[in-house]
Amino acid sequence: MSHFQRSVYVPPERSATDGLHNRARTIHGQDWELRDTRRFLFDASAIAILKSKITMASPLQYPSRVEVVSAFIWKHAVSASEVNLGVRRPSILSHAVDLRRRMIPPLGEFSMGNLLWIPSTICTAEDAMELNSLVRKLRETIMEIDGDFVKRLQIGEGTSITSENVKQMGELCSKGPVNYYGFTSWSKFGMYETDFGWGKPVWISSHRISGSVFMNLVHMLETREGVGIEAWITLEEREMAILLADQEFLALASIDPSPFQ
């Protein structure tokens, strides 16, 4: 049984939604560029290598697939931007977080609605872009979205939280251009177990984005076997071309392999 419960557990706030829109404009302004989307596969061995690099470099415990792939893409996207522009910009990574399991008590898995929050992790132009430090930053940001945070949303503090985020972004952007990277993951959604009567899906994918958009986007899905990550990455065209020539990146990311092998 499905339950449309979003508005019951987290009251809607128009001003909070407007704040997110304003934040995007604060970061991007009117700088609309052509974007290109490519599909990359991180298989089980690539993810194992990334996890090993991170745990060897720091005491970070049990980095997840999503954490290590997100950090790896972020690192190389920032590098591509630096090569393209000749200077490294500060960057912001946002990652959509499901609130269902973070509520007290957790909502049922079939509860429906936009029960998510989009926290942001910031790297200044001077911060180290090492994998272990990026994973640590990302984990610290997401761990802040806990039961107490959801309670604040439930009692109507979403507007004040969003306003504080916008203020923080504005302070960063007042110093110069900032790169924004929007991430979302469909890992562990169980989509490959879905069967409408004609069998389970062979391949579930995202889609290509082209034309003028103002976001760098990364959409991650788990592979059919449940051990790899498929990443659909949208970047500015010149930066995508640089990423496609990045041998360190391509050592672990396969470009558009057949999903039917």
C-alpha cells in the first residue's frame, strides 16, 4: 500500500523552495553554457580500488560506493574545470538525501512524496582535492541530516535553514565565480527487482542532457548485479572533452560500455 505522506510529516514551505531557486541563481547567475552528457561505468574492481586508496590514506571507516564514486568524479570534474579556465574555482557539491530512513521513527519504504533534502559540501580553491578529504567532507555533510535535523523541518524551520544556506553560498560567491555540481543517486532503490509481469528489467538508465543548462549534473545508478555504479555526467562541453582525455579518470571509469554484456 502506498502512502502519500510528505505534506503530513514535513509541511510544505513555498519560501524554502524559492530559496533553493535563488541559491542556484546566486551560484550560476546568467552564465548559460552548452552541456554534454556521457555515461561512465565504475565496476566492482574500480570501486574496490577507490575504497582501498581512501582507507589507506586516512582512518575513514567503510566508505560507501556512492561516497567514493562521488568524490572521484568531483575531484576530476574540478580538475577539468581548472584545465579549461586556467584557474581553480571554489566548488560546491550537493547530494540529494532521502529523509525517510532518517526520521524518528523511520517512514515505511512505500511512503511517497518529495521527502528529501539537498545539503551542500564546499571546497575552497585552496582546499586539498584528495579523495580521502573529499569523502570525509561529503560524509560529514550528509551525517548532519539526521533525526534531529528532520524534526527541525517538521516544526517549520525549513525556511530559516534554507536562508542560512543561501547566506553561506552568497558569501562564497561574492568572492568570485563558483562551480556547482549536483549529484543524485538511485542506489539501493531495488529497481532491478521490479516486475510488472513481463520479467525484471535488463537495464535501467538515465538520459542525455544537451543544450544550454546551468548545472553540472551527476546521476548515479547501481548496475544490475548491484555491485557497480553507472554515472551519467553532464558538464560544460569543453570540460567534458578534458574529462574524456583524463587518463587517471579513465583508468577506473569505462566510457559507455554495453549494458547487455
